[in-house]
Amino acid sequence: MKNKRMAFFFVSLAAQLLAIPALAHHGFAGRYDEDHPVTVQGVVVDFEFVNPHSAIIFETKDQNGPVQRWHAELSGAYALRRADGWDRDTLKPGDKITIIGPRNKNGSNDMNLSHESKITITDTGKVIHNSIKAEQASPAASAN
């Protein structure tokens, strides 16, 4: 009987320890400010079209300050291909983009674009990603 209890204890402990990284991995609401999205214009430095999460590395420069490097995390390559028709050439270094999305609450230049976000090619106005539910529901959004 004691061996069965010990085995149950260790199996339960292992299951809990394995579950912790999975829960911590998607802590979106605790890290990103969904209630106050920011709009950032910049130039693509790198586009990582990979799983489990793709990323856009881009730089911004305001009139008075130094160049700032930003990191914007997206869904994985498979999801971007399926939802928006993206491939590894969707964004190239030098592309000018405008991104609307939630910034990291700690003020770092880090965004998560897997929820409520929009990416536009600045020069053409072409929207290449839009997961902003309010815009998707409006008739004006479907005109884009």
C-alpha cells in the first residue's frame, strides 16, 4: 500500500511540474497591456517565420531620439500562413510597417501581436494582418 501511495505521489508531482511551463508560456494578459494598444511605425530589420512563434524585429526613430529596436511576437508560421496567407517573404528587411498592438507592461520595446493587433505596409497602406475584433465586425473593415 505504501508503494502505491509513493508511486501516486511521484506521478502527481511529475504531472504538475510538466504543466507549469505550459501555463507560464501563454501569460499574455499579465505581461501585455491590451487595454492601451500602441501604434508604432518602423523599418523591418528581420522577420523570423518559424514555429511556435514568429517575430518581427524592427527599428523606429523619432525626431529627437536614438534608433530603438522593437520585437513583435506573432503566431507561428503555420497559423500565419493559414490565417493571413503569409510566407517567409511577406516581410523583408527595409520594409516600412505600422503596427498597432499591446506593448509589454514593463515599458520595454516588446509587443505581442497574437491578439488584437494590426500590421500595415506603411508605403502602400496594405493591411497584411488584422486581428482587431472591433474592426473585423464593422462594415468599413470589410472594405479593406
